[in-house]
Amino acid sequence: MLGPAGRNGAGRAGATQPPVRLLGIDPGLRHTGWGIIDVAGNRLSHVADGAVHSDDACPLAQRLCQLHDALTAVLDRYRPDEAAVEETFVNTNAVSTLKLGQARAVALLVPAQAGLPVAEYANNMVKKAVVGQGRADKAQVQTMVRMLLPGCEIGTPDAADALAVAICHAHHRASWLMWRRTPPGPAVPAQGIPGPARQADRGPADPDAGRAGTVRRTTADAEKIVWQKLRNGQLGARFRRQEPILGFVADFVSHDHRLIVELDGGRPAEQRAGQDERRTRVLEQAGFRVLRFWNTDIIDNLDGVLETIKARLTETAVLRSQPSGKDVL
């Protein structure tokens, strides 16, 4: 687990490697929490946190503008290198879910407009990264955030949740950058954060070449685990496995929900370069949504993966239950 450090006390890693500044956002229409941390090597330090608010007496469009302007001011002041946003928690109230989704869209839009890469994490994944288990309550999250960032005085529960999102991104950043294959801003050394080393850090004698059998077994295990959860409509949707679509073979697909779930990690990075982007683009043009997960995500955080899939399925059901998008709110 990443440990604490003062902003200027990152030790040897901080002396030779500039820290990367991460912004975590916990979206909400009334209160959107934000938290900023610096990461230097394997050390974390608290920078700032807070919450931006919208006036519930105003029309929805104006409230979204208030959130947009306030988050923009946060980015202008603290200049983060990357952002991470918690995925929307879907509840039984369709109207509330859609409003929260629009607030989350603003949370995604603001850092993207500023040119920042934006990661997204399920609620269970955030809790597991900070507390160690995906069903922790808010008090446990706040306690662990204070332990990981000693000296920080958390202003609100929303700010604590946002700092937890930033910490989660710090832990998963190495594999996230590997997946993106275009590392932005200051890079955190691969040994500082748990996860697979970036391809650029590997020497000419790649040890992965001798572990091809292990990789294949890990891939097979991950597929088997996911299929046990998706088969027979256990998540409320019918999935098919290894389905040919548009010249590709999708790992799992729900035609009713136009959702495809893909598992990455079974092929060398150089073989994946450019292929996944083209594949996703073609599938999205055909009306599918595509979710991708690393095999390690399945093995280490199955609850978070399933929550993400459920959220996408529920979004489809909510939208279909409304006569039209403009009549929802």
C-alpha cells in the first residue's frame, strides 16, 4: 500500500522524480467533493480538499453550470496532472439517478476540457483500495484516508470520498497507464505502485516471455470467473460467451442491452497496440457499449467489476423506461 509523505519530503523518489498531482472527484448534484494529492514514488501527500455546491432552488441547467464553474476554478488553482471520478451509484429512483448522472457528466467534462486524462472507478473498487474491502462504510473510509494522509483536516464527507478516489487512482495508476499506452504528465515509477510494470520499463530480456503459460491460465481463470457471474441472467441480463460480432469475437455480450464485456491481459502489449481502439470504435459505431477489464481486476476486485457491469445494465433499463430523454427531469 502507498504510504504517507510530506509534500516536500518524498525522500529519494521525490528528489529525482517530480511528483504527479491527482484530482479525485466524488460527483453529486447538490454537493460534489474534490480532493487533491501528490504522489512521489510510493508516497502520498495531501494537498487540498473541499466540495463545490449547487443551489437546489435554481433550474437544473443553472445548477450544472455552477458545478462546472466551481470545478474549473479548482483545476485552475491546483493544476492537477490527472483526474479520477467515481462511477455513479445507481438506485431505484430513476429521476435521481439521471440527475446524478448529469452531475457526473460535469465532473468528467471539466478535467477533460482542461486536457487531463480521466480515470473512472467503481465505488467498491475505491473502498477496497483504501480500506481493504469493498463494503466499508463512510466512517471507515474517512478513518483510512486520515491514516494514509496524516495531518489533513477533511472538511466534509464528500471531500473524504473524493480523496479516497484519488488514493484509489494512485494505487491503480500503473496498470491504468499501461492500458492507455500514452502516459501523461510526470510518471510514477513502476516499483512505487502495485501492478504490472509498463512495457517501456522492461529490458530486452522480458521475463514475461517465460510466463506465457501462466498468462494463459490467468486469462482462462478470469473468463471462467466472469462467466459464472454472467450466465443464466444472474445480473438481470442474458449474456452470450465468445460471440462473433462484426468480424470480432466478443468475450461476453448482452444483445438486449447492447453491452460487450472484454477481458484484456492475455496478449502481449505490442500485439494489443491499436487493435483494441479500432475494435472498440467499430463496435461503438454499431451501437454497442464496450467495457474492458484487466484480468487482475477480475482476480483482485470481482465485486467492483460486477458493480460496474450492473451500473451499465441499469442505465440501459432506466433510459428505456422513459418515453424520451427530455421528459425525464
